[in-house]
Amino acid sequence: MNDTATDDTEIRTLFRDLMQAWTENDAEAYAGHFTADSDYVSYDGTRAIGRTEHQRNHDKLFRGVLAGSALVGDLESIRFVTRDVAILHGTASVLMPWRSRLPKRRRSRQTLVLVRTSEGWRITAIHNGRVSPVTVPEPDSFPAEMSRLMGRIARGLGVGVRRPAR
């Protein structure tokens, strides 16, 4: 029987150790927190597949543009989907070595899918996105009215999105 409190502690430790491996610029240790077949979507939308590729990419970063950087952040939540699968939400952003505080524009949020393996909890998927909220206009606002107008014009001209007939 799995103990949720123990799993929670192990997952928190994994997240902390992941950030520590980055801060030590240790690509092998960083990649070791992932499953062999894991997916990694970076903040710019690029996707890498597999622990080997994650290690190669991070080695290049740690020896290059992110040398001396630290990964800072907080674990926001853990939700167990099954006994052996959990979703972790956290913030973790790169702090460059010449900074003492993280610029607001560098704030990122991660969604990690974790699986229990024979070696303990590992990351099988991660999606990293910049935190840059946008305000959604109200339906009766000028931008919404203009969008609907442009849609009607486009349909009248026979261009744009084609909707199936009802």
C-alpha cells in the first residue's frame, strides 16, 4: 500500500533536488530526475524527448548561456491522479548569476507529470510556460464587438474559418 504522505514528501524532495541540480549546473543529475522517454516542453514551445536529449541540451546550456545560473521557485500543488501518477504545479525560473532578484518577466510556471518507477518518483513530462497573463475583454467590449464584425465580414467574403453546416 502506498503512503500519500510519504509520496508527497518524496515528490517535494524531487522538485527541490531538480532545482538544486540546475543550480549546481549538473546536467547529468538534472536529467536523472526524468524518465528515459520523458517529454520536455520549454518556455519557448520547443520540445525535447528523452532523458539523453535533456542531458545534452542542459549540458550545452550550463556550459554556455546559462552557466552559473540558479533555478529558483516554489512547489504550488501536488495532485495524485492515481497511486502511481501525480501532477505537480510549481514555479521555477532561471536566476542569472549577476542578479540577486528574479525579474518579473522571467517568472515561469511548470506542470510536471510524475510517475512512480522502480527508482522512485520521476518526471515523465514537463511543460514550462512564462507567466504573462492577459486580460480577456468582456463580451460587450469594443474589442469583442470588432472581432465579431470582422468575423461577419470574413464570412461574407468567403474567407476565414469554415464552420460545418448545421
